[in-house]
Amino acid sequence: MAATFRVTLLGTGVPIPRPERFGPATLIEAGDQVILIDAGRGATIRLFQLGVPIGRIDALFLTHFHSDHTIGIPDLWLTGWLSSYFAARRKPFHVIGPTGTAELMHHLEKAYSRDVEIRVDDEKLAREHAAITTAEFASDGVVYESGDLRVIAFTVDHGAAIKPAYGYRIEYDGCSVVISGDTRYNENVVKFGIGADLLIHEVAMAPRQLLQEAPIQRILNQLLYSRCWTLHNLTSSNLVCN
């Protein structure tokens, strides 16, 4: 029986806080490992709907630092620390991302230090399970390996001022999925997408002068429709590769 390699889009939204379309977050279950790419608004609610304990996440990977991709981090970190069945993390919260990730997480620790102190004293939660560990990278290459799971980061082009910005290629048990991250056309997406079983491209755009053309409207409308969610509908792909 093939090992489980499941990719679930928890959210594909934009910064607009629409209740039917949560923020960017992609869940990847690879055998006994569970990782998350980005933590947009509502990621923890989607995990709860799936029955995946929030504290079960082995590592969170960040593509870039726009708020709609990171605003769910405190919820994932702190709610995952609670003792209830939907949380129950028993290890530090591990975050992997480009240069700047450690600074982001350091400031979040400072911002929520009173909450941690209160819960340690009041609920007797283990302080070490609220700890944060980070791993940063500054170039393309393998950024995570655990058993048969390998994660490769690659630079993408999200705009001249939006740096760093990365995508990820995740390989497991002979299968691979590529997540572009927010990007315009970029040769790295092509390079790292070669041979992938699943490609998730996060951005669909067209020049303003083309937006009035019916064929372009149909394409973009279909893309937008396919990326919208109801509160009780998640899309997942189970990869079985030979």
C-alpha cells in the first residue's frame, strides 16, 4: 500500500477578509509527517474542520512576509500549544523561511510573552512547548529533510520590492508537488516544476488592456471560481506515484 501523500488547500484568498475564502495556507501530509506552507487567515479553522490537531504540525514554511500569508502564525503557534484534543503540541513550534523569519518570530514571542506567562502559571502548560525554533535560508536548495520527506526552496519574482519571495518543491516517496508562492512568470517555477506530479500556482493576472476581452474574462473567472471555498468545502489531492 502506498504511503499517504496528501495536499490540501486550506485557503487561497487575498487580503480581503471574506468569510467564504480564507487566507493562503497549504497542508501537506506525507506519511507520519505534517507540514504547512504559509499560515493565512483562518488556517487553524480549516485544520479543525479536517480533524488535524493544530499541534500536530511538524514545521511551518513561509514563502514571504506579506501579512495575508503570516497573520495566522500566532493562532497556529499559541492555540496549538493548548492542552485540548485539537491542539496538544508537545514540542517547540518550528518555523522555516527566508532571511527575516527569525526576526519575525522573535517579535511575536515578545508580543505574546504575557499570554505565555499567564498560561504557564494558570493552566500549568509546559513552557518548552511554547518555545519557537527557526531555520532560515538565503538561496535555492534543500531546506528540510526528514525521513523520505524533502523540501526544496526556490526564488520567485513577486515584484521588485517584495523580497525575499520563495516557492517550494516537496518530494516524498517518489512523488512531488510544487507550490509557486506569489509570483509573476519566473523561470525557477519552470525549472523546479519539471517532473512534478502537482503544481499549485498562486497568482493569476492579466494586463489591464486584456481584461475587457471575453476569453480572458472566462479564464480568470474560472480560475477565481475554482479557488473559492465554502465554509465546509476543502480541496485535497492524494498523490499515488509509481
